[in-house]
Amino acid sequence: MRFSRSDTSQPGNQSATRSRASPFVADGKVYVGTRRGEFLVFAASKEKRILSEVDLEEPISGTAVAANGVLYVTTMSRLYAVQSQKAGE
């Protein structure tokens, strides 16, 4: 994953920045959505460690948010609500 600032006015630079939203940090994890539809969860550590990766199949332009134990992720046409299950559910 590359986070960089690019001049999109130059030909060929339109895809240089893969994320348009801010990363969301919570519970020792960093949540990032990309313009390619990838939603990644990294460990908040000095070493790069991907904990989870999901292809949501369409661009993610907004920052993930959390409320009441639910993580909300939006794509261009869908809203996903992600909640961990308790053991035995």
C-alpha cells in the first residue's frame, strides 16, 4: 500500500494516490480503505503487519467510523456495518 500525494493534473498520475480518506485508528489497529475497494486492517505498530484485508469491489472514499462497538465502512454505493461476534453467538 502506498500513501503519497500526487499531482493529478499530469497525465498518468490519476492512480498514484490509492486512498482518499484518512486512516481510522482504534483499539491498536489502523483501518484504511482504498480507491480500489480494498479495506485493510493493520496492527498499530512499528512493523507493517496486515491483520485483515477485504475486497469490497468498489471505491472507498470515506473514512471508517465506529460507534457503539460497530465499525461503519462506506463504498460508493453501500454502507457496511461490522461487529465482532461474542463466543457462542
